[in-house]
Amino acid sequence: MPPPPRKQQHPPMQQQQLFSPNGQTQPVGQFPPHQQMQMMNQQGPPPQVSPQPVAAASPASAAAASAPTADEWTEHRSVQGIPYYFNTITNVSTYDRPASLSQPLQNGAAAGSATSSPTKASGTSAPATSWQTYTDQNTGKKYYSNGATVTWTRPPELGPDEPADNSASNKRSSASENESSKKKRKKGEKDDGCLYANKAEAVAAFKGLLLAKDIAPTTKWNDVVRICSEDARWEACNSIGERKQALAEYQTKRANELRDVKRQEKVRAKEAYQRLLTDILPTVKTFSPGSSRFMDVRDFLSKDDRFYAVDDETTREELFYEFVEEMRKREERNKRSKKREAKDAYLAFLKLREEDGKFTFASTWASFISSLGDEEKNDSRFIVSANMSESDRELYFSDYVIELQNAEDEKRRRIRDARRRAEKAQRDAYREKLREFAKLGTVIPSTHWRSVEDKIASDPCYEPVLAQGRDVPMEIFNDFVDDWNEQYRRDRSTLSRLWESSKKEIKLDESTGVDFSKKLLDYSANSPDIYADIRRMSNNEPLSSIMLFFNELKANAGVNSANKRSSLLNDEDSSEDEGEIKEDGEEAK
């Protein structure tokens, strides 16, 4: 099926000609109609001379040569259902019904014939030579064609130009033609609208048109209209605003795509050039990563097509030096890796010798060498190589010995710390035992070591502390008693003052230690400072200062009563002695 014509069709121009500036005609049959009109607009009106092709032929012969027959035309229908006609000889499609085809006999045939060509000027009768008048939609100018030639100059066969008084009718005819064209355009829009299920699909069709026409991201709106407006998909968007919006979205996306494509092309070109460097540079004998320049190897590289994948010479040189620098770094990394492998193997050799007892943290390099046998000295892990020099061996040995010394020091430190923690735990257990003796009354602040040494030595916690030193148990005991005595002496002054003021109300003989403490708290309740001190003293460790003071008072009271009893006994004895003396004296008298 032949393709349908564009919406604005010009006369068949398979063998049309344009006038050159000197008045001669030029064939333009190989150009589409809209390009033919652009060429005509650029050339401007030709000079007012009679075109040679028209003058050379008689009207009868021109009509016979250019008039198509009915057999040449076939009728078809577009996707929208609009009929169009195709000439099998000239391969031209048109929406206008050719004159050679029989006209329909329905009513309004004349109107259909008159409006079949929207650009044909009204009121012009077709001459026998088949010259017809057309109007350019872009400029409004008239041009003439007989099917083989197009010219801006009115041919003589059409007669003189229309008089000026017919300009109004021409304008009305043009207006009616434009109105008819607009109606057809609106009808086409409605027909096109039926092709798309929704607005998104219509916008996609419009963007597809832009892509098919290869609209660039920088193309102006007027150029887009000129290029695309004749395509049926142009009517997919119903308004100019929608078209401009779709155009902006398309151009933004297209610009990003083109940038990505360009970037990818650069990446591919760079990769191809780098592969070239990888393949060629190692084969160049004079090439050295540390000293070679680009110009030294350019001739070798330029023989390969991949060299020209990068267009700019400066870019080629920059990529060359980047590649060379990366190659140099890679070689250095390989060297470091081999040296590290050699070092690891050497340290593994030293580890085995350490396990064999060949050296310790106190060994020297000379003593280690003398301890090795011939087989060990020739071990591949020990001998000097390109990756390990003699100085490297000694340095690695020294570092290994230092690590052994550090490990030994760490071991000793951990042993010392463990011993300290154990001794501290033993001393803490010994002090806890002294607190128990204090609560039982075996030890008081005034107790001396010699008086309780035997009893304390019988406890199991004494021996571990004695192992720490012969005087350690006594020193801990003295420190314990001194601290306790110092605390009691500070508290005793406060208790003594309180007792002096309260002994009239507190009966010592009728109280226990607990009752005595409660009575002192009750008595000092009116004095916050003294009350706080008394509460603190009642909770002292290992034994309350109040209990110590109470026991001291009880002891002093017992001593005083004993002294009184002894003094009374002494008084009775002296009185009896005096009586005996008196009786003896009386007897003597």
C-alpha cells in the first residue's frame, strides 16, 4: 500500500523544476514538497521572463505530455479514513482528486471538487495546458505548476492576472480556504484523539514524533513546528502549551541521554586506548615506566586503530602518562608484596628455630648463626635473595628478638600482678580476722601484739601473711590497732563530755551496752550535732566507740568499788589494832 500524502500537499513534482536566478529552470523532482517550497522561498521570485519550457511547447503538446490518464491513479484510504490518490507513474500521493478521474455524481460534487485542493486559488479556470494556480501556506504567494514545472511567474496560458477589484473576492476565497483548512485540522485532531487511550499515550506519541524527526535538545520551537507540523502525530497534543511542555520534557531527557552516550563513548574510547597501551608498551624494548616519554613510543602506538579512538592528542598524552604512573605504582606494589612474602617466610623459619630451642629472647645474631647447621643455612627461607638482603635478615632477626623480650617482660609483669592480687587478698582476709577478734573483745585499741600473738598465729589466715614476710602479720596488727585507737580517742572526748552532763540521769549499773547507747541518743536528741556524732559512733567498725566507752566506764567502776572495799577493810584492821594497843596499855598500868 503506498504511503498517504502529508496534510499540506503540493502539486505532483516528481519531475518539477525551479527557476534559477538567470531565468532557467532546474529539476527538483528528487526533493519532497516542503523542501521544494523552501528552495523557492530562498531563491525569491524569479525575473519576469517567460519560462523557456512553457514557451517551447504548444498548449496542445504540453497538455498531451503533462495530462495524466485515469489509469495512472489509484484510490486509497488513510488510517483516519480519509481518501487519497496515488500516481503509479510519478509515485506521488495527494488528497486532491485528480481531474482525470471521473467526478462523483452526488449532490455537492462541484463543492467537493472546489475544496479538494485547499491551496488552489478560487475563481481560476483551468486552461487547456493544465497549468494550475496554487498558494503557498507559509508566505501566501501564488505559484503555478503544470505537473512537470513549478514557477512563480504566471504562464501566458492562464491569461492576464486577475484585476485588482477581484482582490476582495480572492481574500474571501483565501479566508474560506483557511477556514476549511482549520475545520479539516480540527476534524483531524478529533480523529487523531481517537487513536490514543489517554493523554499519557498521546504525549508519548508526540515525543515519538520528536524522536523520529531527530529533534535536537537545542532546536527552537519555530524550527520544531516547521519540521514536525505536517506529521499526523503532531495533533496528538491538543494545544500549543501541551506541545511545548512535551517538547521541554523531551529535550531535557534527550540532552541527558546524549550526555550519557557521549560519556559512554569517551569511556569506551579510553578503555580501548588503555588496552592498546597494555598490549603495545610491554613489547617496546626501549620503554621504561620511570623515564619514557610519550613521543618516544608514539610511532609504535599510532600503527594501531585504537590509537585514534581518542581524538585529542593532548588527551592521548595525558592518558599515556596516567597509564605509565599506574604501571609504576603497580610494579612497586608487586615488589613490596614479594618482600613481604619473603619476610613472612623468614619469620616462619625463626619461629621453628625458637621452638627447637636454637635461640631465645637473650640470643644474639652471632650466637644464632653458630647454632644453625649447613642444611638450615641453605634453606630457601633463610638465604639472601633479591627480595631479602643480608641487612634485612639481621633487621628481621633483631625485631623478632625484641618481640620475644617484650613477650617475656609482659609475662613477668602478669606474674607480678597476679602475685600482688593474691597477697592483697591474703592481707584482706587477715584484717577481717582481726575485726572478728575485736568484736569478741580479744583485741581492743590498747592491746599489744605480744599479748595476742599466740592466739592469732593459731588461725589459718596467719601463715599466708607470714609467708610474705616475718614481720608482716605484726605490722598489719599494729596498723589496725593504731587506726582504731586514734578513732576512739577522738570519739572519747565527745563521749566523756556527754557522760559528765548525763550521768545523773543514766544509771550505769542498771544498763547494758545497747541500753547505754540508746540513752545517750535520747539525751542528745536536742542537740543535732551531738546526736549525729552519737549515731556515727554507734555504727563504727569493728566495734562501736560507745561500747568501748561503756566497757571502760564499767571497768573503772569495778576498780573503784574494789578500792573502796579494800580501804574499808584496811580501816577496820587499823581500829582493831588500836584497841589491842589500848588494852595492852591499860594492863600495863
